[in-house]
Amino acid sequence: MRTVFSYLLPYKVAAGVAFILMLLELAVELLQPLLLAKIIDDGIMQEDLATVLTWGAVMVGLSLLAFGAGVLNSFYAGHAGQSTGFDLRNAMFRKIQRSSLGNLQPFATSSLMTRLTNDVTQIQNTIFMGLRIMARAPLLVVGGSIMALVVNWRLALFLLITVPLLVFFLLWVLKKGVHIFGKVQQNVDEVNHVVRENLTGLRLIRVFVRERFEIGRFVDKSGTLMKNTRSAFRLMELTMPVLLFLMNASILAVLWFGSISVQEGGAEIGEVVAIVNYATRITSALGVFAMIIMVFSRARASALRIEEVLLGTDDELVGSQGLPAEKTISGDLAFADVSFSYEEKTAPVLEHISFQAKRGETIAVIGETGAGKSSLFQLIPKLYTPTSGVIRMDGVNIQDTNVQTLRKQIGYVPQAVRLFSGTIRENIAWGVPEASDAAVEEAARTAQIHGMIEALPEGYATLVGQQGVNLSGGQKQRISIARALLRNPKVLLLDDSTSALDTKTEGRFLSALETYSCTTLIVTQKLSTALRADSILLLEHGKMVGMGSHEELLATSPLYKKLYESQYGKEA
Ligand code: GTP
Ligand code: MG
């Protein structure tokens, strides 16, 4: 809770002003019964109209003051709440941007989304309500009790016997509330998860006729959310009648003993009225308690979830501080006995990988699906850190290099192509927004996509993504190759990026690539591509089972021989 609420500190002035205004409102509220008692005892009972009018006017004036304070309070409370929420969202987003992927691994995407939106909203509301009404309720209970004691302590005691009972009861509700609302937020996560998965897989769902299953899955999660939210509200609904019952019982006691006291001369009628008035105000304040508990338990659950992101993730860039920020690499890449697993206790995905790629060389990485090719690639731009072993760039351990400097010189075309909404040009120039048109075209030419883009009615200005044209898998692949090339990388990582290209286009691409002086690692299923590389790295179940030229591998590796025969036929 503390970390989250420390984000309120910059707005302490607004929060403070709101709090003071709230105290003003409270003071007026606490004075009202006193004034009422005065009007009854000194005015009505004495049949003195002037007193009634004077104090009546004071009451109206104070009410207006309280009204003004209330409006201003809303303004400042809103400002404090919204600004804190804004800062929290930004802080979390920044954390996510800068955290290493390994550290983000435990968070599901949908959960991060809920944390960034719904959970922050809970905190925002809590701050607003806290400054607007929540802090007032306990103060009203305490202040009201004190005022009642001042008016007539004997009668007020009947009111106060119930307080310890109420405190115990409310603490019990609070404990249960935090637990249930923690579950509710988790259920929100789960609903979001289903929605996200569903919306990103619409086509697949239609073709596999899984709509009914999907609806069932959604209704199931949504139902759990409803069930838990309902039981949370039930708890709150239970609170209210219990509070009312206790308070009404004590009001009855006040009235009963009050009437006896008035007869015996121990109390004035106005005093009894005032105390009953305090009692009803306290009761309504206690009613707010139920809501406070609800909001507070929910906020607590949300704060914990936000703190998991704020405190549970690291900052990649901090680790790179003090390292030379700008240094061109030449592209000499070496793996030395590198092993890697995604999570601590799981089996390694890569084991004892050692190889070298000299500047300008092309290495083809081949291996069955799941062999660890993509994982190997992700280690190079430090998306993940090897569990053991060293990766060197120009002879320097990449763990000791500035991560952004390193990444700026790596061109990475991931296996799953991703374009962003915007024009084709923006997508190609995504890593180098200041690139000239000529450079963009040049990259597109090399990626063998220039002609196709030119053929579009709007050329490079064609919109892609949700509002734009739908490009084919191969077209997207080539745009993302162009995107990587435009950065003039020293190391180029092509993760199965030519899978959708026909052999002829692919050949033209590989030839065009030769003009770029970068070290290239290319994952491919096609031996025709591998044959053009300087050497071939063969992976199997995370282990390196061969490295060398085609002839060397053919002679030494049975697996490679099998692969070769399967693609080229036995007679080859
Ligand atoms: P293909 O792309 O299918 O040819 O496979 P690949 O050789 O690129 O395999 P990849 O490196 O993607 O996966 C190697 C192993 O790592 C597999 O057993 C995957 O299950 C596992 N793996 C891949 N990505 C992740 C990840 O993000 N988290 C975890 N925990 N495991 C992963
Ligand atoms: Mg892969």
C-alpha cells in the first residue's frame, strides 16, 4: 500500500486543501444539532421568535458555507485522485517498457492490462472518496460522540455502549472484504484474458467452429466474476442492517431514558433532540463505513497488484548505466558455452552452445521445431540473459555493454511478424523515423517488397493495421525485413523470415543482402537457403549437433544427412 500511496505525495497540497474543506463541512455538520437544541430550548420553548430567526439564519448561513466547501472539496479531491492515477499508470507502463522480459514472464498480458487500467481506477476512486467522504465518516462518528457527551453525557453513554461492538464487527467485515475483493480483481484478469485470446484468434475460432466453446468459456469466467462480486456485495449488504439495528436500539434507549430525565429535570428537551440527531448522523456515517470497507478492501487488493509490477520488475537500463552509450560494433559474434532456460527450475532450452560468426559472415541455423532457434536469437539482443556461458560481441561480454547501444546495431526480424497501425512507410521507418524516402525505398528494394508497395494505389502511404489494408503473411514478412535493414544493422537476425518467400524471390533477397556488410544469422527450414550461408549450425533439442559447411555436415552429421535427403531426395 505504501508505495502506491506515495504517488499521492506530489499532490499533497490539493489533498490537504480537500481535507481541510472536508473538516469544514464536518464542523458545520457537528454544529447543526447544537444549534437545533438552542432553537428548541431557548426559542421555541420560551416562545421567543427573535432567537429562532437569528439561530435559524446562522444555520442557513453555515449550510451554505458547507455547500461551498463541499463543491471545492470535490474539485481538489478529484484533482488529487486523477493525478495520482495518471502518475501510477505512467510509472507502471514505464516499468514494463524497461523491465527485462525474464522479469515480466510471470505476468500474463491480460493481467498487466487490468493492472494498468482497472486497478489504477480503484486507487483513483479510493483517493477521491477518501478525501470526499471516507475520512469524514470516522471523524463524524468520533466528533458526533464527543459532541453528544458535551450536550449531556449521561444520555450520550447509551449511544456509546454500542461502539466497541461496532468496531469489532467492522474489523471482521474488513478482513473478509480484502480477501473477496482480491479474488474479484483476479476474476477481472481472467475475463480479460479470455476476451483478449478470443479477439486475437477470431479467424481460427470461426474455422474450427469453436464459438460455442468460447462463449461457454467466457460465460464461465464472467459468471465467477459475478459470483464473487455478488458475495462481496452481500457482505456489504449484511453490514448495513447490523449497523442500523445496533444504532436504532441505542437511539431508542436514548429516547426512553431521555423522556424520564426530562420529567425528572435532568435534561432539556432540546438536549434529547440534539443527541438523537447526533445518533442519526453517526448512524448514517456508519452506513458509509460499509462502502468505505468495500472501496478500501478493493483498493488494497489493487494496490498490491500494482506494487507487484512497480517493485517486482527490474530495469534493464539501470544495469547498463556507466557503460559507454555510443560505440559502434563491427559484428564479431561469439557464443561460449551458453546455456539458457526461461524459468529457473525448468529444463534448459539451450545447452552448451559455442560458435563464432565473424563480421559479415552468414550463418544458417537449422533444426527441428522447438530445437531452440528462436530462443538462441533472443539472447543476442539481450532479451533474455543466458543461465551460464558468455556471449561476446567484438570480444566484449554483451552483459557488460550498454543494452540500447547493442540493440541499435542489431536488426531483428522476429518469427511472428508484427506491424503497427500506420502507413507502410511508418512501419519500415519504425526504428529510424528520420530516415529519408530514398533509404526507405532502398531497404524495401532489398527486402523484395518495393514493387508490390509501388503497385498499391497509395504506395508507401498505404495504411496497414485495423483501418488499413490487410497484407499477406509474406508481404508483412518482407516489410519487417525492410524495417530491420533500414537500421543498417551490424548483426542481422532473420528468424524464419523468408519462410513465405518463393525460392526465386528468396534468392534475389539473399543476393541483395550481400551488399550489406552485416553478420547475418538466418533460421530456415529450407536447405536451399542454408546452402548459401558460410556455415550451418545444426540444433537438436537445445544442443548443437553440428556446425560447418554443407559438405562437412554431410560427412559428419547423420541428422543433417537425413534432413538433406528428405528435401533433395536420396539420389542427391
Ligand atoms: P520453431 O520456431 O518452431 O522452429 O522452434 P524454435 O527452434 O524456434 O524453438 P524455440 O526456441 O521457440 O523454443 C525452444 C523451447 O523453448 C521450446 O521447448 C519452447 O517450449 C520453449 N519456449 C519458447 N519460448 C518460451 C517462452 O517464452 N517461455 C518459456 N517458458 N518457454 C519457451
Ligand atoms: Mg522459432
